[in-house]
Amino acid sequence: MTLISHPRIAPQGQGSWIRLRTLILLRWWAVVGQITALIVAERALHLNLEIGLCYMVIGASIVSNLVASLVFPANKRLNETENLAMVLFDLLQLGLLLYLTGGLNNPFSVLIVGPVVVSASSLSSRSTFFLGLTAVLIVTALARFHLPLTTDTGAVMQVPVIFLFGNWVAIVIGIVFLGVYSRWTVSEMRTMSSALQATQMALAREQKLTDLGGVVAAAAHELGTPLATITLTSSELASDLPEGSEAREDALLIRQQADRCRDILRSMGRAGKDDLHMRSAPLTAVIDEAAEPHAHRGKALLFDHGPVGDAPADPPIILRRPEIIHGLRNLIQNAVDFAESRVWIEARWSTSAIALRIMDDGPGYPPNLLGRIGDPLIRRRTRAARPERPEYEGMGLGLFIAKTLLERSGADLSFANGTDSFQTDSARRERIGAVVEVVWSLGDLAQDGTVSTGGIGQNQPITP
């Protein structure tokens, strides 16, 4: 059976995620606020402003909004360059308006931080740096060059020089801090969103494979009886027909093809309806299934399973859940990738819990990253040279997927290095690499909250 893989869709740039309509609506709110501030300053505070020039600057924003609304469709998404041009226009328009209304003496000068924050949350780092630098230059120029604020009596309104300098410092710090803060926060959210999407895709793929196995198993069982009947009937027909006749050859062909169908179904899956072997299995069988793809990659997989205390000697029967298999498989893959020659997989069960420990004899986790193991897209353990996989650098996405999937099943994960854990344990001293411990409550892995160590019961019909 061949699984068809769909072509990967290339992701768009971050700027392509923002609609033109969104920025236009934000601009209309800014225009309303600017006009309101001018009316209040002129009518209520009796400030003598270059009101005509101010309205011309605001009018430029209104005209650009109208042109953009009429020329482009409402659902247009801006690319990086278009988005940068829009935000840069807003920044320059605000800077010019502040020049006409007192520069940094105007309390609204703090709003110049806004376009930089918008850029940090939607554009690339290079565009954000450019806009941030432009904002700092505008603020610096406004501290020296601006039209004074005067009242209708001719009095000049300005703050002391020390406060003007403090205002400049505060705005510059706000541009840098809020820009960096917004950039890091949004990048973290995007990284987490991408990683969670990858986790969901991995779980969906594992679930489809599990469902496919159950369907094949059910088909093999259901078709077994009619195929056996066809084989028996065709054999009796062939024995009753004359030797060498076409009818006898047709009957033999029918029997041959029926046998072939039986063999194909037998090779595709185990017999059973909604085969309970596909839904539950002994703990050791689930571990073996998770480790099987990495059993022939040149590293020895050493298994050590056993009970603890008064627990039964036979491994518990647990749910064969896709997230458990895929999560354990990722952990084992990580261990095999970095092991020198051996990987140890230990399973212990008691009457209340199951503990699984995966260890290797590789270089271990970097101590400075131990607290971040399981975060998406961090670099994992590295080596000076990996001749067998020179292109492999290591990424945290696999460990993030494993941790997320296993925690969904109720597991608690911990990461450590063998050099820190087994220094006083002579039997395990050679396990100097990474150590991953996964612990479940036994009830979390059992179907309907009950634990079974005996037979798995009768197969049940598949319900649509």
C-alpha cells in the first residue's frame, strides 16, 4: 500500500497575513482621533495652531485611505513591501503633524511608538529595525525642530529642557523596548502555533494509520468466510468436471484467485473485527511498536522491562493510543540519533503507575538547555561532526511534539543527563547520555479507567 503525500505549500511572508482593510480601519480611527484633538486644542484650550497645515496633513491620510479602498479589493493582503510602505507613511504623517503642533512639547508625541509596535508584530526584523530607527530619528529631530505651541494671547507653551530631554529618552526607550517586546512575543506565539500545528498533523497521521490498520484487520476477518466458501466450492466443481475442459480450468482459476485474495488480506492485517489488538496491547508490545522503526539504524536497542513491588509479572494491558506510540517513537528517535552505540529502554510498572526511561550513551543535553527541553524549535544536543548525517543539526520540534502528545495522555516527562543521575550507580554508569523519564498513572492508560493484565476479551463489531 502506498501513502500519497501531498505537495507542501510554501508559507507566505509574515506581512502577507495582514489585510489592507485592517490597516485602513486603524487609519480611520487615527484620523478621527487627530481631528478630535485639533478641535479640542483650538476650541477648548485656545491654542494658536497652524490649523490649515494640520488639516492638510490629516487630509493626506484621508486621501490615501480613500484611494486604497477604491483601487484595491477589501480582502487584499499586503506583502512585506506594501505593509512597510503603509506603516512608514503613517509614521511620517504623525511626525509631520507633531512638528506642526509643538514637537516633543506635545503630550501626544508618545503615539509615535505605535507604528513601530505594529511593525514588530507584523513585519520582518529588518523592516522593524528600519522603522524603529526612522522613529528615533524623527523624535530626535522633533526635539530640536518644531513649531512652538502658543495660546491665543501669544504665550509660548513649552516644558523645561530637562523634561524635554526626559521625554525624548522615554520615547526612545519605549520604541526600543516595546518593539523588541512585541517582536519576541509575537515570534514566540507564531513558533508555538506552528509547533502545535505540526503536533496535530503528526497525531492525525498516526490516528489515520491506526484506523487503517483496524479497517484492514476487520476486512481480513469478514472476508475470510466467503473466500473459504469460494475456495471449497470451486475445488468441488473442479473435481466434478472433466480433465482438460475449459470449465474445470475456470474453476481452478477461481480457487487460485480466492487463495490469492486470502493471502493478500492476511499480509495486510491480523484477523479480527474491531480488533482489540489494534486498540489495546501489553505495555511491552506498545514499546516494541514505538521502537521498531529505529531498531535497524546501527544502534543497539536494549530493553529492560519488569514489575515493581507487588505488581503482577505480566505487563499491564494498556490502550494502544496513537499519541503514545508517536510520542515514544520521537523520544526513541532522539536517543538513537545521538547515541554512540547503545540505547536503553526501561519499563517498570507497579499497582498504581507506569514508568518508562529512555537513555543513551551519547553526549547528553547541553546543561544550559535542560530547563528548556520540550520548547519548540530550540537546538538540541550538537556534535562537532556527524558524518552519518552531516545535514542534521537537531531541532526541538520533535521533542516538543513528543512532550505535547505524551502529556495529553496523562504523562509527566522529565529530562536529565546520565552523568548527573547515575554517577553513584555502577550498573548504569555507562549510560552517560540523555535520560528521558515518562511516568503515567496506571489508570490513565487503561480503557475505561480499568487495568487488565489478562486476556483482552472478544473482538467487537465495528460501529460506524
